Amino acid sequence: MWPWSGLQAQSYYHKLSIWKKLIRGEGQIFQSTEAFWKIICKFTIANHFNYLFERNCKQRIVVRCNASDCPLYMCVRGGKNTQVMSIKDFVGQHKHNVGELCQMGVWGRRPVSAELLALLIEGKVRLCLDYAPRDIMQNLELELGIRLIYM
């Protein structure tokens, strides 16, 4: 099923390992709310957990793990007159094994933007031109938990 080998597969997994470390902790600065939204989406995909915006506005964003009783928590705040935002509170540990509470029905319903999805699909197609759309759909679901209905 996996059409890549060697260097191509290494670069793909290298990108995911970079995404795992996009959020470092308290004090990290983001250029805008939109930049944080993109980063949190990549971070949760690479770390295999679903997230929930408890609060989502231009001045304050609160993100929690979607699993019940999980302490993972991020609070990002910005000023009224500036777009720059920073992480004020951060609890980065899960109480459960990541991916453990994601049954297949729930796992496939991950929130992902169209722009990020296009980036992922473009990366797969650039590495292997003979990659069938059905294979791309299956691999995105198995590797990252993103279920596509059509392509």
C-alpha cells in the first residue's frame, strides 16, 4: 500500500516529526490568530489526538484535548491592538495514551483545513505521480486519521 521507500518516506516522516514539536510551551509567540489555528491543526495531526476549542476569539483561544478527563490545555492570548499572540498557560501532558481513545469512527473525523489538506495531498502526489486517489484517501486515514469522503 505504501508506494514510497527510502528517502521519500524519510522526508515525509521528518515533516511529521517537525509538526510534533510546533508547540513548545508557555511564552511561544504566534504572528496572528490564523497562524495559531494552522499550527494547532498540524500539531494535533502529528500527535494523533482530537482537540476542542473551548474559547475561540481574536483575543483569547483555549484549546483542550477532546478525550474526557485529559489535562492537556492551552490558553493563547493577544492584545486588543495587536495581532501577535502568545501561549500564557500550557499543560502538555495527556492522561491517556495518544490515539487510545480515538475509535475508528471518531478518529476519521479530525478537523483539518482545506489548505492543510491540499498541502498534504500535494506532498503525496509530488513524491509519487502514480499514487491513486483511493490510495491517498486510505493512507491519510491510516497515517493521520483524516477521513476523506471523496477526492
